[in-house]
Amino acid sequence: MSRAIYGTIEEEIRALKKERNAVIMAHNYQIGEVQDAADFTGDSLRLAQEARKTNAEVILFCGVHFMAETASILCPDKKVLVPDLEAGCSLADMIRPEDVRQWKAEHPDGLVVCYVNTSAEVKAESDYCCTSSNAEKVVRSIPEDKDVLFIPDFFLGTYVKQRTGRKNMELWRGYCPTHMLIQSRDIEKLRAGHPGAEFIMHPECGCLTKSMHLADRILSTEGMVRYVKESPAREFIVATETGVLHRMRKDNPGKNFIPASVHAVCNYMKMNTLEKIVASLENLQYEVKVPPELAQRAYLPIERMLSIV
Ligand code: CIZ
């Protein structure tokens, strides 16, 4: 198919989507053009919900690898594609299935809660999966006498532990290198320079333990997008990967959004481009297919993530 027929790459993508009966999902951290080309933009939870509902034959997942795996587990009869197979997640790589098995061997009655940022192999060894929007609810749903291991994000785990007051909860010491780039001193400076701005923070932030008291709200990206729409404030300091500011600015043209750090950019998330979307839809590449036996074991924790909202 030649672009000359379509004029713009966006038109070409629309035509290819129709031809392939495809739907495009984009995470809130994707580059703006990719978000604009998508049928659905959101966090992992919203995108997983939409993946499960869609009638399309092809799901093109613009995010990072574990998100496409989740879509493949939920929709085994669909073709799940990613524009770039190299788009991975450093946080997800910080825990291995054997780490979970070892903890379980030492805690035969314990339960493992995995953040959605984990591989399908790790999910298959876990009991519950959660996103940052429902991590607290998921942990609260577990009987109090059960020991819990929360993996892999230490800062989200710390936040949940603090919110729930749960004592018998161990935390894995993983972290998101992008959220680590947001520092308390930047936040303090921005807060002083913008006294009227609301400060919203993602629970993956490495400075969460130091700066939690400064935050007006601690929210997932989807929670942030909803919150800034509803809040009467006109200015917001946003502590998370900068991609989410695209949607905030688009939805709220009269409001001002300031990144807590302009350096908080995930290079993996930014690997997906419009050109790669075209190649993906044209050649039906690159397919992410979780093997059925593994998918079956990873399904229950994911199902729990979707039902505890
Ligand atoms: O849940 C997600 O998609 C992640 C990884 C972060 C967020 O809050 O959107």
C-alpha cells in the first residue's frame, strides 16, 4: 500500500486498521502521535479491559512487552502485535519466576501480589496481579493472616503498605529507572515557584518516601488524567513519565501542566512510532503470543486484577 494514495501517515494507518480489522491501544506514556493514532489510550488496567471487550481480530499494542503479553493472555483467539519487540520494561526485568518460587518455598501459606509490570512467567507464579490504580484494593482483599510478598516495585509497595497498615507484607526492591529521575529537590523548587499548582505524584516515584507529604494526590496515570479534568485548579505539577502530559494538555486546553522532571522519559515507551505502526499492520509483525500452558497459569492473577476495581 503506498502512502501517496493516502496523503498522510495517519490516513494510511486508518486504512490499514480497516483492512486488518485491527484496533490500536496506546499506553499513556507513548509519544503524542501514537496516542493520537490509537483507538484507546490509558493505563494497563483500562487497556486490558478494552482488549477483553474488542471485536477486532488484531490488537496492536503500543506500550511495552508485558502489556502485550497481558492482552494475549486475555484474548488468546486474537492476534496481538507490537510495533517493536525491543520495547521492554526495566522494572519487569528486576524479578524472575525463580525468585517468586523461592519465596513461596519459604512461605508455603504466603501469597504473592505482582504489579502488572512483570513478565507472564512471573505472573504465572503469582496469586494476584494489580496495577497502580488498584494495588491498595487488591492487598486489602487478602485475608490479614496471610503473609504477602509484593513485587517488583518497592515504592508502590511502600505506599500500599503505608495505606493499608499491613505488617506482614514483604517488598521486593525493584524500581522504575525513569521514575527514579524525579527528585525531591526538583519538586520542592517547582512547588515554591508555582504556589497555586496542585502536585500529583505516581506511586512508582523513587522519591515517594521522601516527598509523599508534598503531594496533593498519589495516583496512577489514569487516575491523574481523570483528576486534572475534575479539579478546579488551573496548574499542575505532574510527577511521572512525561508522556501522560500529552493527554492532559489535549483534554484540558485552559490548564497548565508542568513535568516534575523533563528527564523522566522512558526510552522503551518511546520506541513505538507511526512508521513502525504502519509496518506492523502491513506485515502483521511482531506477534506476541503467550504459550497456552503459561497463559492458563497467568490468567487467574490477571482476572483478579480486573475484578478488584
Ligand atoms: O498501570 C500502568 O499502566 C502503569 C505501569 C502505570 C500507570 O499508572 O499507568
